[in-house]
Amino acid sequence: MGMHDQLLVLKVVVAVALMVSATAYAAGNFNTEFESTFGGPRVRVSGPGGQQLALTLDRGSGSGFKSKREYLFGRIDMQMKFVAGNSAGTVTTFYLSSDQSTGRHDEIDFEFLGNVSGQPYTIHTNVFSQGQGNREQQFHLWFDPSQNFHTYSIVWNPKLIMFLVDETPLRVFRNYENKGITFFPKVQPQRIFASLWNADDWATQGGRVKTDWSKAPFTAYYRNFNIDNSINGKWKTHDLNPYSRMRLRWVQKNYMIYNYCTDWKRFSQAFPPECKHAIE
Ligand SMILES: *[C@@H]1O[C@H](CO)[C@@H](O)[C@H](O)[C@H]1NC(C)=O
């Protein structure tokens, strides 16, 4: 091989290596990073690189999966498409949790509550620290999440937790330890979990609308996840900028349907301490 050919080979090798790493970034392999938690054959991985996963729910059972590894901080992106049509009673989840057997677990929750056809999904978010939760915020969306895949992201760094949909922040939950508030998950590593299950005793319109089993099996789709916990990752310093703050305010004004920090009935004695700071 002449010098020129060797250079060409090198160029091709570099180009292929770049392509491979770019694909790995865009679409992780569910078979490598995750394992089933329940539902047996109702958890189905597909695609040449294992980059798609479908969960189903039928009368027998729901289904779910979790990451094999644990993470202490990072950013997780998951493309999801929810149960279409009459999804009342079904709950689809994507969340982080530390070991629940300790009784003092941490958790960062995204839950998607189904609805009757034509009525909006509810996005439920919550944060647990040392076994305590009660930090709920809920939203509707500005699109129908059962028609197409959208990207749902959790950014978790020592300063904040951010919930995003297609890069638009729905919610920012900050660490106010500099103000003496210790409620923030920051020492226990967490796994990534996802599930589809029946919760028709509470999920839709307060439990009044039941799951229509004649429409079963119900299916929710996950694909192209990305986990970034790299040392120099952008997630480390991720925060609001003027544009994303404007988007957050737009969501809060038009799509927020519940905020624990304004629930006077529930917290008639005292609001959780972070509420007096938590205005973005
Ligand atoms: C379902 O639709 C009703 C009526 O639009 C709405 O109030 C509710 O928030 C929606 N979501 C759930 C989970 O009930």
C-alpha cells in the first residue's frame, strides 16, 4: 500500500469511528443498559441496535424495565410515545430511584397519566429525598403525546433537577442547601426505571374513569435513549438561560395544572421550606 492509500484507509477508519460514536450517542441499546423488572414477554426490545422498546399492559399485568447501572447525577433523554386512543386508567412512567428498601430513598419522577380519547394526558412530576416526597407539579402538554415520539429529559446535577420535554423545561427543582434547606437528592445513586401499568383506582379524573379492557393490550414505546454522566458533560452546569426561562414561564402560565407550592388547603400549617424560594 502506498502512502496515499494508507491515508485513505485512515480517513475511512476515522469516518466510520465517528459515525459509530454518533449513533451510539443518539441511540443507546436497551439490551445492554437495561433489564426487565416485570411483565415478562410484555417487554419487547427491537431495532438492529436494540434502540426501541415497547411495553404492553393487558388484564394479566403491566410491564417495566430498569437500568443495570446506577448513576449519581447526569442527564437522561428518552424518546417516548404513549398509549393512543382511550388510555384512561393507564400510567406510563420514566423515573429515577435509589434503592427503595432503605426506607429513605430518593426519587425523581416523570409519570404520564392517560385519559379518555380526545382529553389530554397529565404529566405528573415529583421529587423524593430521604424517603419524603410531596413535591408534586402537574402539567398538560401542547401536543398529543400519543401521536409521535417526543424527547423527555431529566437533568440532575448537584445544583438542580430539571424536567424537560423537547428541550422545553417544565420544571426546575433547586438545591437550596445554601439557604439551610436540606431537601435535595444528592448522595444516593439512582437507577433509571420505566413502566406501564394499570392505576385506574386513581389515575384518570381522580379514579372516576376506569380502564377500558376491551381496548387491551395497551402499548407505550421508548426509543433512542441517551445517558450522559460524562465528567465534562454539559449536564453538569445545565441551568436556565433567558430563552429557556421564557419557555418555562410559558409552560407554567398555560399548562401547569397543579403546584404543591400553591396548595393552601393541603399545606394550611406550613408550606415546604423551598416554596418561598422556588420562583423562577
Ligand atoms: C383528563 O381530562 C380532563 C378533562 O379535560 C382533565 O381535567 C384531566 O386533567 C385529564 N387528565 C387526567 C389524568 O385525568
